[in-house]
Amino acid sequence: MSATEASTHLRENPFALAREQLRRVGEAFGVDPDLIGVLSKCKKSVEVSVPVAMDDGRVEVFEGYRVVHNVTRGPAKGGIRYHPGLTHDEVKALAMWMTWKCALMGLPFGGAKGGVVCSPKSLSHSELERLTRRYTTEIINEIGPEKDIPAPDVGTDAQVMAWIFDTYSMNVGHSVLGVVTGKPLAVGGSVGRDGATARGVLYCIRTALQKEGRRFPDTRVAIQGFGTVGRNLARLLAEEGARVVALSDSNGAVINQYGIDVPAAIVHKAEHGTLEALPGTDEASNEELVELECDVLVPAALEQVITADNAPRLKAHMICEAANGPTTPGADEILEDRGILVLPDVLANAGGVVVSYFEWVQGLQEYFWKEYEVNAKLNDIVVRAFEETWSARDRFSTTMRNAAYGIAVQRVAEATTIRGLYP
Ligand code: GLU
């Protein structure tokens, strides 16, 4: 993806949108405006420069960030994103959403996010390692197992987490398992972490279908994005008997209304680096996928793909936000009027941070669980949060987003009030 292409994914300022969502929730749930004022700011934000020796001998200087939105309920938690279109305000919005996500799930964490403006696909393995180690060193005073715990996000993976873990550990002189989550199993990762976000999305869709007396078989699902989340979700849905009718990556979408052969799509993507020309499918654009006739639309890539522009044309019955911030507040109003159920990001994609919490706990205790324990505990937490959100939505006659954010904001507000303002 080129930098120009990448910079187009944010049509509106994401931090302004996140603050607008908070303002609406504060009003709807009667939260003290002074508290909303506190929560609409990020607690701490660092901007660092990351000089990297490139393979060809040049030195390239990248821009990096780590933003902590809130730590009232516990250490800050949130991923690290490598993307050419990343902006500081985007990281702030993502940090705020992590605060709500952790609170909604009842995890003892606040919210953070970080990232480097770079195109990870165009860096060599060793350039990526040097960039990660230098970025980690630049933010080393900000992170730590009791302070702020990074994890994977768009453009980063278990290998990147291993380098963060190693760089931090080498600096303090001993292995610190709790400094980062999403690590490989060989260095203290948790079983089930890789597929955890997708699994949480699956549990949310399943619970929402059950509310309507429906089940997976024959449910038509369109997934936008084929990264860790989109790919694992497609696999899990196919295993459940759902019909995956569309998939996409940054090159475009592939469609088959009778159902895509998902294992074949995974092999095709691994072999060719793209979903293009997947046998048995028709090609379309990402924009066309979003407007496709289906039961469940899952945006699983970047922010702002569902906007006031395309919301009137969406044909999905339900939207499940595997990505963070894929729907703008303008689109939300239209979808609400049209009666389209939206399962919001802080609920739908929280499986990742829930299993990150499990990984952190296992690392601190140096005692590791079995996969069935991880999945069962994940199911308990996500389904409980879903039910709490569903009943708040009924009680306040509001949307799932307002209900989810409302519960989360009230939890953070309560903790803030009980702790009291320092000094
Ligand atoms: N980046 C993921 C998210 O947005 C996971 C964060 C984490 O595990 O800390 O939820």
C-alpha cells in the first residue's frame, strides 16, 4: 500500500470522533460533565523519532508514538500499530477506545495505544527488527508490566512482540514476561492469543444470532480485511457452517454468494500474497463489499469504512465491528434509523485484549493454562459483556454502541470518583 493510498483511510479526525462518541454517552447516561472533561483527554502522550539503519546503508527516520489514555482501573493496555497512514490523533482515539474496551470487559486495565508510521510490508525482516528495537528503546521508560503493556495491532505480530520483550528484558537485565502480550508461545505467549480477537467476534455474532432465534448455518457473512482477525474469523465461521460470501484485502474483494472455500482462500493468500484471482469467486472493490447483500457485515481492517455516505446503501442485516472505529458517528445515526444492529468494536473485538489479560496473568504467575481453559474463560467474559450491553440497550432504549460505551464510561467514572482527584 502506498503512503498516499494509506493516508486516505481517515476522512475525519478519529480523535474528534472518539470525543464526540464520549460526549453523546455522557449526555445519554447523565455522567458528570467535569468527569467527561477529564476523560476526553489522554493522560500522557509521547512522540519519538526512530532512526533506523536501512539495508542499503541509508538512515531513515520514522515517527513513533505511545499514548496512554487512562489508568484509573489499572495499568494501561493496548496494541502497537505499524501503518504508513498512522496519525497521532488516530493513536489517541485508539487509546481511548482501549479504555472503554477494558472497562466493558471488566479487566483491571486502562487504555493505551502506540505505533510507528511505516509500511511494514516494504521493510526487510532485519529492518523491521531494528525499527522495533529502537522504537522500544525510545519508549522504554513508558512501558512495563505494572505500567503500560503493549500488544499486537494492525501491522504487528508475535515476532514484533518477541523483539519488544527481548529489548525490554535486555535493558533491565532479566526476562520480564508481563511487559508485552501476544508473544510467541516459545517465550511466554498464551495458547489461544493468536485467534482470540476472531474468537471473540465469533462469540458476539453467535449470541446476536441466538437473540433472533437464528444459528450459523446458512448465515451469509462478508468480511472486509484478511489480516490476523479477518483470516481467523473466516476460518472459524466456515467451521461453524456459516456461509462466507465475501473476503477482501487491501487489493480488493472476492465474492461468491454460494460461499467461498475459506481454507482454499487462506492457502491462495499465503501463496500469492493477495486474494485476487481466487478460483470460484468474482472480483469487486472493498467499497462494493461493504454494500453487499448479506446477513452479517464484518469490517475487520481499518477505521471509517462505514460513513454517512455509504450507510444508506448498506444491505447487511447486522454489522459486527472486528476493527476499531470502522463506523463514524454520522453513519451510526443512519444505521440506527434503518434498524441495522451494530455490535460495536469495544464489545465485538475485545477477545484480543481479554486473552492478552490472560497472557499477562499467566506470565506474572509463570503458570500456563490449557487452550480449552483460555477459550472457556474468553467465552464467559465476552458473553457476559454482551448480555450486560444487550440489557442496557433495552433499559435505555438506545443503540448497542451507546449501551457498551455507557457501561464502560460509567465504570471508569465510578473508579475516578472513588479514587478521588490527586492531590
Ligand atoms: N490491538 C488489540 C485491540 O485493539 C489488542 C490490544 C491488547 O491485547 O492489548 O484490542
